[in-house]
Amino acid sequence: MARRQKHEPENEDDIEETLISQFETTLTIRPTSNDIDEPEDISIDHTVLNNNTTINYTRDQSIVDIQELEEEELISEQIPKFKTNRRYSLQPKYALKSSSSSSSSSSRLEDSIDTKYQSILKPSILIDHSLTRFTKAFDDFIDSNPHIKSESPRYSHEMDQTLIILSPYSSEHAFGRNWVSKSYLSTIFERPQRLLASCIGVASALTMYPFYYKIINSTKRSSIFSSHVRKIHGKNWPKKLFELCLESHDKLINDQLEVPEDWNTGDIYLNPKTINALEGVIGTIETAVDSLYNDGTINNKKTHNLAFVVIRPPGHHSHACLPSGFCLLNNVQIGIEYAFETYGISHCVILDIDLHHGDGSQDICWERAGFQGDYGQDEDDEINDPKLNPRDDYGKRFATYPKVGYFSLHDIKSYPTELGYATKENIKNASTCIMDHDLNIWNVHLQQWNNEEEFYKHYQTKYVAILNRANQFLNTAKKQYEQDYQQYLNDSTKYNKYLLKPHLFSQPIAKPVAPLPFKPLITISAGFDASEYENPQMQRHGINVPTSFYASFTKDVVKLAKIHTNGKVISFLEGGYSDGALSTGIFSHLIGLVNDDEVTWNDTWGLDQVMKELVKGCKKNWLPYKKPQSDITIWANEVIKLGRAMMPNAILPANYIYQYQSESEIIDNGEGQHEPVNKMVKEIMDYHHPTRVLEVSKSPIKVDPEDERKLMRHTRSYYKKLATAQKQQQVQDEGPKYK
């Protein structure tokens, strides 16, 4: 396996001294308060070091190690199966009111379902809608480092900041088969905890340049029956997906498989609240597009040029009518369709840097070009009348707007083209290069390397091709528009002459139609599973990239955007399945995603030890260093505090499994709270319940429910006493049952 060669200290005692001399920050960071009273907890991490050794200090010792899995299970669950030759039946069993009539993104799925599911679909009470915890953590960070206000660079205009949009509902999509073995559970890589690692990556960049980024929550939830979803996925797949999510409730309770057996059940899972996650993802995508193009009329917010969207599940493997490889809906293609519908985006570039080929995104591009996709829409799926744009004798119809170019850098040895498991068609698709026939597709394959110098030779000679081809696509499209517009002007002149003197013309002249204005957008399918820190069970062939790649590539994308799109780029989170790959990869990616040419990635930020410090914060209960001494431990403390405050509902145990709990099991009436509600809920001061507000006193002192003369802290003991006292009072109020 080709890996970057780094200097390793001779023994552990040398590590801190080495880091003090090597690790560099842009600012001198002072520690905030370290008063953390949460107990130590166990966790599992999918991160590995460059020497292929697992980071044991974050692994739950009760969970069977990956290497201990039986060979049969490893083959059946770790190696993705190729797609079935037949299309899965997408016809839903039940009629859904909103599926046939609703095209508005504001329509709510709950309006069309049985009341049985409305309580089941209530989102987690840990969702911090207003980023209350993060705002407080960031204020503490700034207050502890007053010099940052004067030393840290900033933009004169808020719109120049990179917008980072969190999707708090994304963690609602979780694995729910509670009957599986611990070894099986350890093979589920696409997990809600990915969001916590992502937030720590965001916080890493934020601490380096606190005023270069703006972080917001997208609490918008939009329908999977929206027109921009159905144009990509047809009429039937959104309905079937919605139905499967609802059906999963009873199936999971009864220990039954909740997805069709002919799916790759090791990759795809569902639970009822997957609906919440998908609604949240679509809403977050819409928020990102709005943030780049609205004119201030939407919520009176200023527009930005650069945005990074933290969402899951990923989307680039999802075909129009087939889920695949963790992906249920194609996020980037939905975003492009929304940008076309709402803001008239005419051309869009997808730059895909995930380790795996985005076969779904590419297949949808074939459909956009007028061809039948491999797993595309049949005529009964299409929401537009196919007779209005019929296919010719060779199966092609006129290409429609928006025109989308797909340019991918990936490992040809990995899914969906893994040798021994891939079909011939998959391998050909992942190697396609064409810039004609309404198709703009270019695939480049990653190569092995021994050091970063060799890697960047590959980058400059081979990998940069996807940027060059994207540039060619946009240049050609712009020239074509200019020609079409000039022809429109000529035809308009002729038409005006016809209106004045129709008798001079032998036949009537139709009024010319202006071409759609050229309005391009660049998007990134930002997968981080090609990282040098990805788990080897996900990245099985040693084809990786150095952490610095994400900053270098992204900076080149921003330069390309300044040429073609007035600097506008939206980056969508795709893959990345170890805590180390996500935290360091997103850190690097965001350093490149700024409007400042002088901001560059520092190689010390990608050291093994930096990664090791960051992934410590991905444990459910993390304890900071009480007295951090080195620059890296001081910095890591602050990063992890900020990252964990961004999305509280993503802080979950490693072996977390979705299990439905009724509201009565979670919140007691009044102020009494049952065991499942932890300290985090009490810190989210703005949490609003549909029928009441959860008021939490700032004071830790309460009156003892059993003896008013005593005071006690509002610990679990207090709430147990309070619940007992309330039950006793209720019995007294109701009186004896029998007289």
C-alpha cells in the first residue's frame, strides 16, 4: 500500500516535543474552561494510521475487531454486490395523497400519512435548532482569546465568507436492526456519527480562520415529492421509498429485514425517521442554493459565493430509479434541478472526488442528454409527458436544460468497479470519456504513489484533466449561447421586418424565442474516503490521496469558479467513513474553500498525531485535557469543544441502533425528565415542543421534592424524586379506585 513517508519519533516520550516544534497554527490559541463532568465512555473508530494499525484507544473492547470477522461475513457484507439485472418494482402498495398532487417543496409528508406514524416521526429532542450550544462555545472561544479579534483576518463583506450549512435532521437516518451481531454492526460504515467527525473537521478550519466561515443550521424540511426530486427520480421511486420507510417501523420491531432482500442489505438500511433525514437533506440543499442566488428577499439574508453542505446519507451512487451504495436519493442532481427551476441555472459542473465512481450521478447525466439511463425512468415514471419529447429510432430525444457535465477522479479498483465483483458495464461506465452528443463526461483513475512529490506529479499531469474538461465544457457552452443569441437577434430583426411589411415575404415567419441565458454553477461531490486515513476495509486497494490534496484541489476549483460562475461553488458531502478521514479531509477541504488566495494548507495540519488528537473527540463522552501543554493539545481541545457543540444529536455511542421510543418514555410531564434525556437537553435552551416549552433553570440548585427544607442539584436523583412525588400526588388527586 502506497503511503506518504513521514518522520516518526523514536519513542512516545518524544511525541509532544516533536509536535511543539512541528505543529503550526495561524493564531496563538489559549484554552477555555475545561470543566467537563461527563464520565468516560467507550467508542469505536474506523480510522487507521499510515502503518495500518488501528487506533485502539477509541475502540470498544466488547465489539469484535474487524480483523476477527469470519471470512464469509467479510465477503458478503464488506464487498458491495453489483446491481441486479432487473429493475426493482417501484409501484407502491398504497396511494399517497401528496405523491400525486404535490409539487411544492413546502408540502409536508405527514399530511398524507396515518396518525399512527405522526408521533413516530417526531424528530429527536436533541436537535439544537438555533445552534445554541455552538454559539455559546464559540463565544467562550473568542472571549478566552481576545487577541483573535485583532489578529485574525476577515472579509469586509459577509458574503465573502464561506457558508457551512449543517443538516441536523441527517442523524435521524440510523441502522435499526437490533438483532444483528456486534461483528455485523461493526461493518456498518455509513452511520450518524459521521456527522460528529464532520463537525470536528469544520471546527478545525474555523479555529484557524474564525471570521472566514459562517455556520448555520438548515432546519428546513422539504418534501421528497417536490418537483425537483421527481424530475430526477420519477414519480414512483419517491413514493416507494416513503412507503418502505413507514413499513420499516413494524418490521424492525418484529425483527424483520426492513428493505427488500434483493438489495445489498449490508449497504442500505431504513427506519421511519429516515423520512426526516431525507426531508432535512432536501431542505438543506435548497437552503444552500438559495444562499448563493437569492437577492435578499428570502429571509432578508445576503448571498454567499461558497457553500459546504454537511448532509447524509450520501447520494452520488443513487440512480434515478435504483438506490445503491449507501445512497437513497441523488443529492447533487436534485440540487442542480432546484437551481434550474428556481434561479434559471443553465449549465452545471459536477466535480466528483469520492474514492468511488459516482455511477448514479453519471447515469442521470445520460438521461439529461436524452438517452435511456441504465437504471433510469420508464415512461410511466416521468412527470413530463414523454410524447412532448419523443425518442428517435436510436433511443435519443432532445437534451433538456439544465445541461450537466460530470467529471470524476476515483479508484477504478473500488466499488462499483471492484475486480471480481464488477460487471463489464460498470467498468466501462467508470472509464467513459466523451465531450459530445450532449454528453460531457470525463473519468480519471487514481494512481499509487510513494511520496507527495510523486502524487502531485500525477495531479499536475493526470488528475487536473477533470478541471480542464470542466473548463472546456463551460467555455463551449458559453460560445454556443453567444452564437444562439446572435442568431436570435438576427431572426428578431427579420421578424420585425416581416411585421412591418408582411407582403414582401413568401411565407409567414414565426416569432423567434430567445435562448436560455447562460448561467453556470460549479458543484463538488466531496467524498473523503480516498483519504490516507480511511479505513482499509472501505479502502481496500491502497489507492489514496494525501490530506493536502483536498485543499489544493478545492483551491483550483475556486479559481475555476471565478472564471465562469462569479466565484459560486456548492460542495456536497458524499463519502468518508472513518473519523480520521472525515475530520482531516473536511479541515483541508475548507481551507481551500475560501475567497483568499493567500490562505494555504500547512502540512503540519495533516500529521498523524493531529488526526489522532481530533478523533479522540468523536467518542460519545469525551474528556478534554485538564492542563494541555503543547500547541496541538491546546488547539485540539478547542476544536473538539466547538465541533461537538454543532450537532448534539450526532454524539452517539459507537454501537448505537435506532429503536423507537414513545414520547412518554422520553419526557415526563412538567419539569420531570426521565432517564433517556441527558444533560445535553438541558443545555439546549431554545428547544420547543409542539405543545409546550421545555423550560430549564440556569441554576443547578433545586428544592428537594421530598423535603422542601433541603436543596439539591438537578441530577438524576432529583428527577427520580420529582417523578415519584408527582405520581404520589396524582394518586392522591384521583382518590381510591373503588369506593
